[in-house]
Amino acid sequence: MKKLLGTVDMIARGIGLADGEAEARQAFLEQVIDGMPAGLVVVDADCRVRSMNRMMADLLGAPDSAIAAGLPLAGLIPSPGLGERVAEALRSGAPQDNVLVTLDGRADGVRHVEFNIRRAGPAGGQQLLLLIGQDVTFRRKARLRLQESEEFFRLTFNQVAVGIVLIAADGRLLRVNNKMAQILGYSEVELLQRFFQQLTCEDDLPDELALIKRLKAGEINDYQREKRLLRRDGSPVWVNVSVSMMRDANGNRRFISVVKDISRRKQAEEALVRLASHDALTGLPNRVLLRDRLAQAIVHAHRSSTEVAVMFIDLDRFKHVNDSLGHEAGDQMIIEIARRLAASLRESDTVARQGGDEFVVVLPELNGADDAATVARKLLDNLFQPLVLCGQEVFPAASIGIAMYPHDGADSATLLKSADNAMYRAKGKGGNHYCFYVPDMGAQAYEHLRMEGALQRALQRDEFLLHYQPVVDIGSGAVSGVEALLRWQPHGKPMVPPSDFIPLAEETGLIVPIGEWVLATAMAQQVIWRRQGLPPVRISVNLSARQFLGQDVAQQVAELLARTGCDPTYLTLEITESVLMENPAAATETMARLAAMGVQLAIDDFGTGYSSLASLKRFPIHSLKIDRSFVSDLTRDADDAAIVNAVIALAHSMKLNVIAEGVETSEQLAFLSARGCDQMQGYCFSRPVEPQGIEALLRAAKAA
């Protein structure tokens, strides 16, 4: 623009030259003027157009005739503002710059022209003005678009429903929006005085710093995670953060973090987990959490060479309270008993409600049975204190059975069973007593050896067989699958119940070859039914802990599929919850390989292993099977009903199929149907039957 104005000044001086000199330079000036990168119009003192260059003519869309006619400037460029500035230039002689004129009515739309006005020397006795115009339409539109974009960003930044933070490389907060300030309870000014390290929960900070380091190193482009931030009042708030790296105009590294408040979702998840692991009436741990706590206590005792006491507590004459004072009074008594038990124990101890009027106490880190006896006496004394129910004073009493780890059992189930047996002995003494478990070791050891030898011979003698229990779709009533169940029929002897030999097979390792036989036999049976022209039916097979964790079960399944011709899409392998949690990483890899073959996977006995939501999401499972221990009493026990309801809701939220085991009554079936349970199996529909029985069911279904 400075060069252009210099040219104009030269022209202005040229206009004031003598006529001879002016004529000599006229051709040169005309060439200069027409070649200027801006429009030029010459106006006389009467504001009439004397001349203009080609650029201005094109800019204004003016014909040559209009120029020759000496039109008034206002007729050529109708702009009052321009007219005022021209008049001022004529009056004062001062330059007038940056005069913006809008030209409308053009075929190519509105144009914006910026004029600079200079007074030239007199020509023929008249003062002349030079109006230099530049088309600034594109520049003006670009500036307006930039302003619009900045305004849009500002409004979006402050009104979006998630927090947005711009962070410096050292962690200092450079910019935050209103939502971020709302999430943390700070003002925006307060946040800009802090570093993100100060706002991150201490337990979550190491992982966050590790991810930032990887981001700086270029190992990752962005990351997303759930973590806890600290509010202004010091309370934690769960958020989901998405973090990316950018560079500003100066090349400095900056981090953009999008923060979503997920505290409500986390609260709902925690409530669901608590519902599945705590008693609804008392708030105490239920059987699910009890098993987990007891398992942890056993592991710790094994490492530290200490003992664990398991106390099975049953209230004496509780039925009399229910019958005489009503169930509401009974509930009040249960709540008070729970409070008294919890108040009598150490923080490291666990008291759980087993169901009804039964409680279980786990005492870890004991030196011996004398410590357990001291606690038992304390519990009986604290329970046997007056309690007013419905205006009646009662004195609660209980019978306590005690089993000690490792003397009376090496696992949770055995210890609970031993403590339960001891409790009945205490009740036999009239109640308000405690008894230790006294095992009959001689008889048990002999039976153990006899059964182990018979099991080893059973596989060689083909004494095992499979029965199949139908799995029924609750909505349609159709048979959608079968579960293969192992049976042992010794030659010339009664059939041995599975509960008598399967634990021993697990203990001795015989379950591995037996499990492989079950898997191969079930696959072959599926092929037989298919070749008979029967409708395809899903067949489920249980995998034992040793079978799943102790060998390459995925390779074994692949070989059996190839050998038998079994269709993997109609094969389901069931793994217990506790097996998965024993080695989650190995379990995830094995299950992924099985799922890749088309095999479906189900968690058996769900609810007995206390899995977390996070752990369930890790595994490629298709179904959850609710353990029969919860189904058996769900119409009579509010705890079991709540657990079953929670499991169904949890599974469906994860888009998993739900199968209830051990359904024996129409009432149980109605309950499950009302809660949306997908499938069931149990005596309510059919006992486990031989392959011919399933064949008959499938033929009937095909004929229907």
C-alpha cells in the first residue's frame, strides 16, 4: 500500500505540471495508472468524475460512457460516508484513509472496497482528488469468518456438556471451560492456578503420568481412561478422560483433555455390586462375599502359618419369635443380632448372613482353638442381652459350631460344612452353646483310598456314561440345548452320585482324562443327532479347573472338533467363575482362542466366585449360569431373590444370555420368567436323561 500511495503522490505532482510537460508524460502516466494493482478515480472540486483507470472501472462495473459523461461521484458510487470524506479532503486537504464502501446490486454479489483519498495539485485552476480503492471483499469475509469461528468455539467451549482443559507440558492448566469448573467445584480463575497433578487422585496419578510420558514420546497418539479427580472440597469424583497432544503456534506441546463426569454410573455399578454381595436386610456380606473373604483368609493363613476359625451361628427359637410376634419383629431381631455380632468382632473379622436366622463369622490370624473359644463365649454373652420387640422383652440365644483351618478343612466349602455339622451338635446340647468340629478321620481316609482306586479303574472299564439335561427357552418353552452330565455306573453296583466322586477326581488329577472323555463323547453325540436328521441342538460341557488351567485345552478342543466332526457353533464350554479368577490373564487368552473357533463360552455357578464387573468385561463370554444354590430358595429367601435379580440385570446390561440351574418348581420358573431370565434347566422340565430321551424330545419338537 505504501508503494501504491507513493505512485499516487507522483501522479498528483504530475497533474500540477505545466501543460507542455504534462502532455509529454501523459502516455506514461496512463500506462502507470492502468497498471496499478488498485483502482483509481480522479474527482474534481465539484465531486464529478474526471477519469478512472481500468481496475476501478471493472471494480465499479462502470461503462466508458459513464466516465465520459463526467458523472457525479455519488451517482457512480452511492455512499454517503464516502461523500463526506471527499468533502473533508477538499476542504482541509488532509488525506482520508481506510474509507470502507459497500457495493451492492452486482451480479457477483456484495463487494467491499476500501478507499484512500489524496488531494492533487490544481489542474486548470481546479483542485483534484485521487481516490485509490482496493477490493477487500475476500479479506473482510475471511476476517468475519474468523470472528464467527472464534465466537462459535467460545460458545461451544463454554456450553458443551463435558469438561475441556488445555494443559501445558508441565501440567499447568492453561484454559478450562465452565463444565470443568462445575465438575471440580472450583472457579475458572482458581483452576488456572493449578497443575493437573494436584487435581488427580494420588492412587491414579502414577498410571496417568506413565500415559503422559508415552504421549510425549510419540508411542501413542491419544489415550482414554477412567480415573478419579479431586474436587475443591477434597472428595473424589470419577471421570472418563480422553487426552490428545497438539502444538501451539510457537511449537510448544499442549495437551487437550476432554473430561466426562461418570460418577453416577460408578455409583450405579457399585450399588449393583453391593446388591449382589451384601444382605439386603442387614447390610452384612452375604454368602457370595463370605466365600471370597474366607478364601482370602485361608490364603493368608497358609502364608503366615496361622489359623482361621469359621463359626456357623444359628439363632435358637427364632421361629417362635416369627410365629408369635410376626415377621416384622423377626426382621428387627435379625438386624439387631447383626449389629451385636459386628460390634463384638475385630475390624479384620467378617460376619455374614448366610440366610434366614443363620450367620457365619470368619476369624483370621488366630494362634489356635483357644482364641476361637474366647470369641465364641463373648458372642454368646453379647447376644444374650435383653431386646424389646413389639413391647415384649426377649433374650436372643444362639448355637455356634466352629471349624478350624487347617485342621478341619483346607477350603471354604469344607470348613463351612464342618462348622455347620458342629453347630447342630451345639444345638443338640440345648442351645446357647458352642462346639468344635470333631472329624472321624479313620473312616474318611479309608473311603478316600477305596474311591480313588475305583475311579482309576472306571475309565479303563468304560463305567462312565453321559446323561443329558435339556436347557429350555423360558419364553417359548422349546428345548434350545442340553448339558452333558457325567455319571458313574460301576459294574454290578449302584450308580455313584457325582458329588461323591467328582471332588475326588479333581483332587487326584483323574478329572483331566475323565474330562477329555466327556468332551469327546459329547461332541460325538452331537454329530450322531445331526446325522439322524434331528434339529440342531446346542450341547454344553463343563470344564474342570485342572482341565482348563493345567493343559492346552484350546488345542485339545480343536483336535476333538476335527476328529469328531462336531459343529463348534453348537458347542458351549462351561467354566466356573472361581477358575477364571484364579489366573485371569491365562483364562482370557484361552477363551479368546476357543471363541475364535466359534465355540461359545459360559460362566457356570455364577454368583459363587465374587467376580467384579471389570473382570467379566475382560472375558469373551456368551452366557451366565445362575448357581442352583440361589435358585432353590429364591421364592422364600429375599437375599437369594435379590441376588438372582441382580445377576439377571447385570448379565443383560452386558448383553449376555442368562441360564438358571436347578429350577424345580413352577413358582421358581414364574419368578425367573418375570425377571427376564432367558433359559432354565432343572427337574421342573426334565431330569437328566440318556441320549435316547433327548432324541425323543427332539423328534417330538421336529414333528410339532
